[in-house]
Amino acid sequence: MTAIPLTFYLGLAALLFSIGLYGVMTHKSGIRMIMCIELMLNSANLNLVAFSSYTDTLNGQVFAIFSIALAAAEAAVGFAIFMAIYRMHDKINLDELNILRW
């Protein structure tokens, strides 16, 4: 049985990151933007795990676990902020809101 080459993992991670970046740049909904940021973080985790597997160390996998925990905390705080904004303004369209600006 042959192993999957590292370039396939890196190509998949680049594709996922590009999709997430496109979503962040084009979507106006805050929930969709958080989902696209999560997709970008998951592509970075895929890179960490792929390089960790390629070099036969556990460092990348440990960093990926910390990154997953950080992404979960970021999503929870982001969703809480968006729910509070939705309760006050009945919309989450970030182009129409200026509540977080100075």
C-alpha cells in the first residue's frame, strides 16, 4: 500500500483556504464569514497534520489540537456577539451595521 504524497494534502489545504478566503471577501453575513474563517483554520490544521505525518513527529498534531480548541472558542465568542447584535438590530448584515466602529 502506498502513502498519499504530501503535495496532495497541500493542494487540498490550498483549495480549502482559497474557498474560505473567497467566502470572507464576498459574503456580507457574519455567520457565513465565521464559517469561512473556520474553513481557513481547518486548512491550516490539515497542513499541520500533513507535515507532522510527513516528518514522523507529533508536534504538528499537538498544534492542530490547540488550533481546534482556539477555533471553537473563536466561533463561540463570534456567535455570541452576532446573537447580541441580532437581538438589538434584527439583522447581521455586516455592511449595514456600524455598531463596532469608533
